[in-house]
Amino acid sequence: MAKMLALLSLFLILLRFSMAEIKNLKILSDSRPMILFERFGFTHTGHATITVSGVSVISSVATADPSQLGFFLLSEESLIQVLLELQSNPSFCVLDSKYIDLLFTFRDLSPPPSSSFNLSYPVTAPNEYSLFFANCAPESKVSMDVRTELFNMDGRGRDQKDYLSAGLTQLPALYFCFSVLYLSFLGYWIYFCFLNKKSVHRIHLLMGLLVIMKALNLLCAAEDKHYVKVTGTPHGWDILFYIFQFIRVVLLFTVIVLIGTGWSFLKPFLQEREKKVLMIVIPLQVLANVSSIVIGETGPFIKDWVTWNQVFLLVDIICCCAIIFPIVWSIRSLRETSKTDGKAARNLAKLTLFRQFYIVVIGYLYFTRIVVFALRTIAAYKYQWVANAGEEIASLVFYVIIFYMFRPLEKNEYFVLDDVDEEAAEAALREEEFEL
């Protein structure tokens, strides 16, 4: 049971979000003592429908006791108690715990050859539950087809199922509202670029394309969640969502790297080391998106789910670190240039701009990676949408700040040399080292 204890502890750490949808899963010769299928926030009208068929149990020791294999629901509060039980008694079977809501064991299966079971269970105590399968039979492997259907009934008097977790049912409206905001932002950006078309560079076109991808990504996310909410399946919107998410994320990291290098508005080319950063970041983002798709479209029931989570986190951290280097290089380069070219005012403005850009990027990465994760961890299951709202608000603020800082202007104070006191600028450069 030590392995079961480790698995439960790992799931407690990694699975900080509630999943939904109707899932049809196939388990083949699986010897894991514990399989987590879903995590879902139930209201007082919640139901869990479990269908299993084609069940086969092969034991290398003796005939497996069917009462030692079964499905159960477990709340996060009770999870701590179960962990303590397992820790105090390594041979303890979790199906015998008084802290779980046992749904059924293999003793309830219909006789062979069908070996199936189908029943819907009402959830009387509102809470966030995890749906587990436990195999306490020693040296046994299980094969079966599983269909899970977790939902809440609409609380507004309508006999309609809501397949989104209690804390995520607001997501379709949330994503749609933000998609409208980004489309409005795109319209203003196009208008502004048209007014200052003489100062528009290639980076500004890429920035506009980034906003388009972000708006389409959110629109597809809204449709995806809407169809999951009302039907339990995304009806193909998840494919569009992943496509636009892939393009959007690659574009976002590319734009940050290009702005950090000063490409197109400070210099028309990239240095060799800056090209290498792009050659590292883009393939890694491809890997990160593949990991994201595997995580989102499968679930913790697959054997390598934890590994894919670790790959995604590692790649994301590497990319976040990599995009900082071009900004640091630009700051150091401008600092060195300011000592020799005699243009103190312009260099001071550029140094100020890139230092501000560095701070904004660091703040955005910190908030969306650390703060949002903390919100998901500490927020009650009914308010999980708050973390999504916080992430989208932070992203919108980041976009607005960056687009304002690097907007096309014929007389942009950062790039046009005017009658600023050169001596004052030189003194400021001497006093302020602009070190990170």
C-alpha cells in the first residue's frame, strides 16, 4: 500500500483543477493500485453515472476477491484521513475506509461474459470529489471499458444537465467577454497603426496578429466550454482551441523575444545568439503544446499523465527563462553604447524603456505561473473560475502595457532625439547603472 499512498499524495499535489466532459476510457492490463478518473465540483443536485463493461481481472497469485476492486468518490477533506489510514496500516484497503463514498465493487458486476455495471448515483453532500478506482487485489491486472458522466442539474428549475464543475460553469461567459475585449482592442490597434502608418514596423504587424490569435483562442475556448457544459462533449471546438492556442503561445514568446532584441524598430536584423534563442523557444513551445493537449484530452487515468505534467512544467520554465536573455542583452548593449556614441538622451530613453519592459515581462510571468496556481490551490471549488479570470485580466493588462510602450508614433519619445539636455542625460547614465 506504500505505492497507493504515494499515488494519492501525488494526485493531491498535481491535480488542482476540476475536469469535466463525458469520457469513454479503455483500461488494459493495468496493475496500478489506484486510478484517478475525474475531479468534479458537485452541487446538491449532482450525479455521478458510471458504466463499466468487458471487465477482466487476471491474477498471478490466486483468484482476485471482487470486493477488493471497485469505484469510489473521495472529497479533498477526506483524502487527508485516508492518507493517515494508509500510513498507519500499509496493508489497509482504501475500499474499507469509512471516509470514502463507495459506489460499487466488482462483486456488483453482472455475471460473465458481459461482466458489466451501470448506475447513476446522486451526490447528497455538495463538495469537490475525485472519482477513483482502487485495486487492492495483490498481483492482479484489470482490463475494462469505462464511461464516466459527472454533472449537476441546472439549479434554475430546468431539467438540464450541466457537465461543467460547479466552480467552472461561468467560464463560457468569461471567455466570450474577454474575446470581445480583445477584438475591440484589435480594432483600436489597427486604427492607431493607420494613423501612424509611417512609423509602423514589422513588429507592429506581428503584435496585431498576436491579438487576433488571442481573441480567436478565447472565442474557441468559450464555445468549447459551452458545448461541454450543455452536452458533455466539445463538438470539435477543442481542436480549434488547441490550434489557436498553439499559434498564440508561439507568437507571444516570439514577439517578446523580438521586442527584447529591438528587432525592426531599433535594428533590421537578429544577431546569431538571438536567432538561437528563437530556435530553442519555438521547438520547446511545440513540445509544451503537445504536452498540454495530452494533459487536456486524456486525464490522470493514463499511466504517463504525471510525466506529461512534469514535461509541460519543465518546458514552460525553460521558455520563460530563455525569453529574458534578449532583454538583458539589449540593456547591456545599450549601456555599453551610451559610453561611446555621444547620444546620452536617446540611450537613456531606450535603457529606461527596456528596463520597464523587463519588469513587466517578469511580473506577467510571475503572476500567470505562480499567483494563478496559488489562486487555484486556495480558492474554494465553487470559485475556481476566479483563477481563470485573474489569468485573463493579467494577460489583458500585459498586452495593453506592452502595446502602449511600443506603439508606432512618428514622435515617440523613446526613439526620436529632441532637445533634451544631453548633460543631464549623461549624468543620469553615470548615476544609474541599469544593472538587473
